[in-house]
Amino acid sequence: MKAAPTITQDARPPGATGHPSGPGSAPAVAQARAWCSRLAAACAIGLAWAGTAPAQPTGPWPSRTIRLIVPATTGGPDTVARVLGPSLSATLGQAVVIDNRPGANGILGADLVAKATPDGYTLMLYSSGFVVAPAMVKKLPYDTERDFTPVANLASNLGVMLVVHPSHPARTLAEFINQSRRADANVSYASPGIGNTLHLLGELFNSQAGLRMTHVPYKGGGPAVAAVMGGEVSAMLAPMQLAASNLRGGKLRALAYSMSERAPGFPDVPTMREAGLPDYVADGGWFGLFAPAGTPADVIGRLNTEVRRALAEPAVRERLASLGFGPVGDTPEHFKAFVSEEIRRYGAMARLAGIEAE
């Protein structure tokens, strides 16, 4: 690379130690004009050199606040972010600010991250709805695999409960299905939005139970479960962190659980298999941390290390478990492969349920 020209601080023309011919003499003026021309050329060369020089590092990462975009309001992603946020702030030595950006089932928030500068200061924490979207939405404004760098799988949902309002006449899954099949039945189910994991699980339930429940999307898991409690919709496949406290408080009633074994703390609620749907086994999805594609590998590595350290803290693990989450924590390489496989898996589930991307 051509060296940048050196410009001295001496404001006189080269070789001038005084004004032997007088400051206004012709030789002095000519000499000054020639020097100014050379100075202008040197400045131009210097500017051109500076324009082609690589950007200088701004110091070790992180040196300022980190923005953690959560494409939801209340519910799983926000809860996980608020449990992990303080630990990450402490170990990274910088504030981690949660920026809730709901809309279009997380697509708006994800698009912000996809288009952000890949410097480690804009991240995304979102649910597995992120990898369900390609099977449900025809034209995403980003490529789910190409435009993001997976950092770590943080936590998993411990299954979902099929819940109804306590006044619902059905006391069992079989009764719910039979009543919902009546010609005059007006049955609906809530989800946190179009194209998310719970939407897909609802359509899978429709397919396997032989129902045509109407999907009613809400802006987040909190508003969706509130709609069931308020009688706006008939049912919801609710993750445990939304269902558990409301079940214990008598605000909801559970008819069946989606995992292969009964839910911890709810031994009286049968699994879907036990209740009459032998092929319905599903977890409630997961929650992961992502960065824009192109984020430096050392930043991804540092983030992953601190995330796994936080997930190893007993207080964090206990808090997540009490809310219905299973702490995970894996490597970026493992999470990247997992995300790719999940995109294919949810795509196959969508086809099985007869769902076409809209």
C-alpha cells in the first residue's frame, strides 16, 4: 500500500527561512504559489489514501450498549430475555437493552436484525416461530438461514397444554373433539400470531382430530391466553409458562398435554396419546439467540461463551425451570445445524397438516 504523504506543520514554502526579496516580491509570490500547488496535490493524495485505507478497529467488543431485539411483547421470548439479560450484562460488562419489536409474527423484528450492522451490538432472541415462518409465509423479507448467524439455543418449551375456559362444557379431550365436530359448532383457537410454532401445532391438531377450528392470531402469547380466559376463543395450545399459573389459579382448564409423558406438576392431565390422539406428540418449540450474518467470529464465540455461562448458573436454571422452560445451551455450530433441520422438520409438519404458505 502506498504510504500516506507527510505534511509538516511549517507553513512556509520549502527552503524559505525569511523574506530576502520581501514578502511581496515576485520571486516570493511565485515560490509561494508553487508551494501551495504542491500542498494541494499532497492533500488530494492524502485524502485518496485515507479513503482506501481499511477501517480501524474501535476497540475490544463490547465497548457500548448491546441492543437485544425481541420480536414479541409478552410471552416466551420476552420472558427468556429478561431472565438471561441481567447475567449477560454482568459478564459482558455492558448493558443489554431489550427492545420489544412485535408485528407480523416476529417478521418485522427479525427483518431489523437481518439488516443491522453485523458488529455484535444488535442481536435477536426469538422462538422457533422464526424457523416455522418459511413454511407459512411465501415472501419473507430475509433469508432465514443466509441472513442470520445462530449463536446458541437457549431454552426449550416443556410441551403445550390444550386449555379452555373453566366454563367450557367439555371435561375431556374426547368430549372437546366430539362437541367441536357438531355442525352448529363455532370453535376457534388462539395463537401468538400467523406462522408461529403454536399456529402450526394448532393446525396439526385440527388435522389429527378431524376438526376445522378457526385460527385467531394475537400479538403475542400473553394476549392469546388472555383471550381464552376472556371467552373470546374456545381454546389454545398454550406453552407451560403461560398455562401453569393460570391453571393453578383456576382461570383455565387443561384437557391434554402434548409431550409423551405427563407434565411435571400436573399429574392429572393426560397426554394427547392417552386422551385419544396417538400420533400427536409435540414440544412447544425453543428460544434461540441470533446475530446478523457477517458478525465477526470472535464476537459470536464470546457471546456463546457468556450465554452458556449464564445458563449454567443455578439461579438462572431454577428460574427458567419454574417458568416451564428447559435450559439448553449449545455451540454455534450445533445450533446452526439444528436450525437447518428444524426448518425442514416444520416444513414437513406443515405439509402433513395440509397448510399452504400464504
